[in-house]
Amino acid sequence: MKITDVRAMYLRLPEIKSRTDSSQDALIIEVETDEGLIGYGEVDSCPSVAKAIIDAPTSHTQVHGLRSLLLGEDPLQIRYLWNKMYQGTLYYGRSGAVIHAMAGVDLALWDLKGKALGQPVHSLLGGAFQRSIPAYASHMFGFTPQETAERAKQAVDGGFRAVKFGWEPFGRDAAEDEAQVRAIRNAVGQSTRVMIDVGLAWDAPTTIQRAKLLQPYDVFWLEEPVPPDDLVGYAWIAGQLEQRLAAGEQECTAQGFVQLMDRAKVDVVQIDMTRVGITQAMVIAEMAFQRGIKVCNHAFTTRLNTAAAAHFLAAIPNALMLEYCVEPGELTQKLVRSDSVLEDGNVRVGDDPGLGVSLDREVIDKYRI
Ligand SMILES: [Mg+2]
């Protein structure tokens, strides 16, 4: 079997709001073979840049577009192809959008391998430690505590036993932050896990002050309180915080995650399949396991991301929870159908070959650029 085409489809909602909400567009990857099989992947990055990285013509031996590196290759040799893409983009790659684009191809290759061998991806990864992964409903904060509380209530009524809220308007004012978290706790009751994604809004001393203020509301983790490069700040926070410290969505390399674990001292690493890829994610999860660190996914795009995360988290011994984006946009809710489905607050990983996903052509036609 040989790869005959690699395509990147850019889909975008008609109106892009000025929010930190990556569910407003999507970049879907298709890897096609001479046997007619197609593998599907996704990239969460700057979509038009990641698309250019796939389509670019060769410039020299260390500056290729990904498509030109993949054409004619055997799609089943995934680790080999990861290395070929890494070496063939070395001059402009090694991190950022190039790794994001490689991650999207990597997901498509795992999907393709599963389809070719008639196996679900979790089985190819070594087998499922769990078939049903506790999920949390992941939201943007409402602009008022009332709006946030309504969303939290809806999640719990829908069967979720864990909720997360993140980003603006959180982080700007101590009293408003406390009001937001109090509203969530009051809405969900005592037995629901509540996570807060600070969205990089604080510095290290502010994090310690606000974390104390939030202690009565039993926050399970505080996520990304400070900028991702402030490793010293993270380590200082980690030494004092009562709550768990979570981070990882800004990272896309194994090296970046080693820094987060060993220098920043986070308690939970969050790996985005569409920015890291399954091949690297398995390596990172093993390093986390050796350090006694729990692993979650990060996913705020389509159900393809969620499905890839379900297969990955099922196949590692140190999975904690699955992030399940509940933003209402059609790209999140309708573009991808998956056999890894939400049941009573858990995602049950599917058994269809590959990632078990299919695309809705009507949604593609509606939003494709
Ligand atoms: Mg986050």
C-alpha cells in the first residue's frame, strides 16, 4: 500500500469571535492510498499555516512540505514516517506549527493503519487499560456568574460528574473570579469535580493569592495560571499550591513535556492529539507514568480530536480524565461522527477500525474555505 495524496481541508465558521475559543475553525487532514483507503486526522494550530506546511514544495533537503515527503511511502510505517517528516522539515520545524501539522498527519496514519488491519487504534497501541474514560464538560466561562452557573448546571444535568471553565473574563479581578467559582460550585453541588483554566491571566504571586481565595470551593486543578515559558514561576507555584497544577496544551514536543514535568513540576499533563500526535503522545505518557504523573488530553475542536484522545487515554495506564468540549458550534458538534461516544459522563472508546470516525459532507460543504 502506498500514499497517493495528503490533503488539508480548512473549515471556518462565518463569524470568528474575539475569544480564546479554538472550536471556531478546523483543519482536517486526509491521507489517501492506492488501495482506496483514507485516514482522517486533524490539526489545532493556525489552520492556513499548517495547511501551507503540508502543501509546500521542496526547497532543499531540510525544507520539504509534508505532502512531498509522504507521497509513495507505505502508510503503515508510522514511526519511520514521523522521523522522515521531522528530518525533512528540520530547518524550519522542530516545534510549533510544523509539529502540529505532523500531528494531524500522524492521526490520519493511525486511522489508516487501523482501517488496513481491521483494528481499533487503542488495540494497535497495545490494548485498552479501560474502555470507559471519565469525561469532563469543558466550557468557556460565561460573561457573568449566572451565565456560567447555567452552563455548569446543564453539564451536570447531562450526566457529567466533572466540569471545567476557562479563559476570559476570568482572571482580571479577585472578587469577580471568586463569584464565578462560587457560582459553579453552587450550581453543581459538592460531589462534582470542578476545574478552573486560568488562561495564562496571572503571575506567580497572584496565583498563590487567588488559589487561597478559591480554596473553599474545592477546585480539583488550576490550569495554566501563568505563561507557558515561565517554568520557574510554575515550579514556585507547584511548591505552594493546595490544588493540583495542570498544563500542556501549549506544548507539542516530548522535550517540552519533559520541561513541564521536571522543571515546572506540574501534577497533570494535558496532551492535545491534534498538536502532538499519537506517536509522540505515547512516549510522553510513558515518561509521565515513570514520574507518577497523570495524563489528560486537551481538546477544544472537533470530535475527531476527542476520538483520538479516547483511543490514546484508553491505551495508557495513567489516564485521569478526558476533556470533552461542549461548545455549541457545528464544527465541534456535527462535523465528525465517532463511535467513541459519551454515556453518563464517560466516553466509551469505540471498536470500529482506526479512529472510528466519519465526516459529515454537508458540514464540510457549508464551512469549507
Ligand atoms: Mg486550557
